[in-house]
Amino acid sequence: MRNLKSIIAILAISLSTVFSINATEKKPTKITKELRSEIISLIGKNIPLVLKSTSSAEISFMVNNKNELIVFSVDSKEKEFNSYIKTKLNYKKVNVKGTKKGEIYRMPVKINIK
């Protein structure tokens, strides 16, 4: 009986690790590529920030029923960039067909200095 319990426990642990390894991120689709290009155009090319080095950030947002972007968070070490992105993107309309309303999207952004 004791061996049966340990075998079941080992089997459950091994199955959970196999399924967690197979759960990878989705590859970008045509819709997310279009959404990314529209967000980049909203942000603009000339960001009025003074940065010492190249930085990266991750923007978490969703599209509501009115096709407006709702920015949840901007994960970056640059505080000015966080507020800049929120003011540039929050409640701006996007014209991308096929976006899932209410789904949270995450978009990595790299900030290059010139």
C-alpha cells in the first residue's frame, strides 16, 4: 500500500512537470504583429527621455470593447519611461481587426539611445 502511494505521487509529479514544460508562449500571430506596429506608431520614434544606456521594458495591456488600449503596467527600470508609455498609450484607439477583447497582451520594448 505504501509503495502504491509513492508510485502515484511520483507519477503525478512527473506528469505535472511534463505538462509545465510543454506550456510555452504562443508565437506571434499576424494580429499581434499588426497590434505591435500600431502601438509602436503611437509611441513614436523620438522619445523625449534622457537615458544613459539601452534599456528594455515589458508593457502589459488589454483592448477593451471600444478598441481602446488599457495599460496595466510597464515593467522598466526607467520611471520616466513608465509614465511616458502610460500617457501615450492609455485609452488610445487601435484599428486592428481580430483582437480579443479583454485578453491581456504583453509586449517587450527595447529603448535604444542615440
